[in-house]
Amino acid sequence: LFATIGLQETNAFGRAWSSSLNLNFGEYSTTYNFSLADPWIKGDKYRTSFRTNVFLSRDYPQEFSGEDNKIYAVDDTTTTNNDTFSSVVLEKTGGGFSFTRPLNGGDPFKTAKWKVLTGMNIKKVKMIDGSGNIKPYGDVTPTTGNINDIICIGLTSNDGSCPEENTLISVIASTTRNNFNNSANPTSGNKFTFGTEQFVSLGENSPTFNRMRAKYAFFIPTKLINLTKACKSSNSSSEDCPQAIGFQFTTGTIIGELPPYESFCLGGTRSVRGWGSCGLAVSKSFVEGTIEYRFPVWRMISGALFVDAGSDLGSQNDVP
């Protein structure tokens, strides 16, 4: 469950800039976000766009919320009966900016299949519980567990201490080739995306690591289930009867030492469906594959049959 309240201006400063203020309230997250975007930097012949944002959020990270081994927030490594079963909460404050450029020579009438993006992000992450108390440690059994089961929620310092907060600074870069016939509901074509994010250290409690991710998807038009009038017609086009079988393959890896909350999360509606969020694995590397058949049912209602699969490639034990 979630709710969103937002304000948006599509012509800020009379420059066609887009600005928005969004407040998101959900079961696992509360976020306040302000963003500003310039769709075409004035004077740039290559039609480079710019976007920046600042945010404040409190999240219940699903990496620590497994059904069988949920990790609770504790303030030290001493297990006592006075410890409570408080959920781990991450309070994040930060912002970032990015530049995006279509690789079509700046011609607004020419389709740009390739786009590149670069930018920078910075955020401060504080480890707390649901009441806002500083609790940098986590324990599966906070009242009866032993010290060997207690972990550091954030990045463990070189001296073995567990800091109350981490500072994460990263430089991002990505490229995308979009050859879909329809970006919203494709029935043919393919799309490739590759991105990397390099985190650089700024002090003792600031980690250095690299996250890479690649995704490739393609769709094959078909006509197997004909429930709508348009699909029953022998002369219908893919726009009239948008049916397709889609394939998607995703992989990623992390190189370096990272806070556990920055790991890959396998399972959930955007990963391997049928599993809860992070229910399949929390890992440093992964592969996922999807086969999905999409078909219209009635007017605006559509259906889908899918098979998802994924693996952590044995890297779950490498997560701190």
C-alpha cells in the first residue's frame, strides 16, 4: 500500500523546465523528493538534457526483512532481555544530478536509438529503528541471540567498529539502445542497457565499490489468444491487437566492499515474481531471465503469462 501527493510545474522560469515536489508514503518507505529538469540545455546543439534532485527518506530495507530470518535493529553487541524487536530503518538524505544526450547529432526530427547518461549522486545514510533511535547493529534474535549472530547494518570500519552513518558518493554512467516499436507497450524490437556506478570514499565511513548492471530485452509479435474484436480480425495490425512474447535477461555484479543495504535484491514484482521482495536472495552478483506473453483481454484490460528465473551465482555469502 502506498499514497503519493505531488506538485508539478512544466514551465518553470518560463524555460520549459519541469519541477516537481513529491511526497510518497508507503508500507516500507516514506520519501520527500524535489526535482528539476531541463529537457534541452540552452545553446547546446546536441540537445543535452539536465536533471537534479534532493531527497529525504526513511526506508524499511527488505534486505533485512526475510520471513525466516528477519534482522532487528539493536544499539550494541550486548544481547539483553531489554532489547526490543525493532525493525531496521535507513534514514537517507542526499541528492544528485545527471546529463543525458541522444546520439543523433542533435537533429530533433531524427529518431535517437542510442542515449548516454552521466552524473553524480551523494547521500548520507543513518541506521536507526522505527522510533528514530540510533541502532547501527542488527540481530536475528535480539533478546536471546549470541554475539556471533550480530551484524553491522552499514559499512564496517577498518578498525572493526560499526558507524552510526555512512556517506556514499558515486559517479554514474550508462548507455541505452532502444529499438522498440512502442516504448510503453512494445510488441517488436529490442532494447539494451548497460550502466555502472563507481562509489568513491570520502573518509573512514565512506565505502569504495563499483556496481555494474546490464539488461537486454526483445519482443516477438504473435497472435495466439484472440479475445478482443480487433484480435479476431484477420486484418488487424500489432497496434490494434498488441500481442507479443517478450524475453528479458538481466545481470549485475558488485566489486569491492559495500554496506549490506547496497546489495542486489532478488525477488519481488520487478525481479523474480512469485517471491517476496528480496525473498530469493541478497547478493553481490546475479542473473535473471524472463519469458512473458502479453495479450489484450477487453478494452483497457490486458493479461500476461510469464516464467521468471534467477540466481545469485553463489554470491549471497559474500554480502557482509
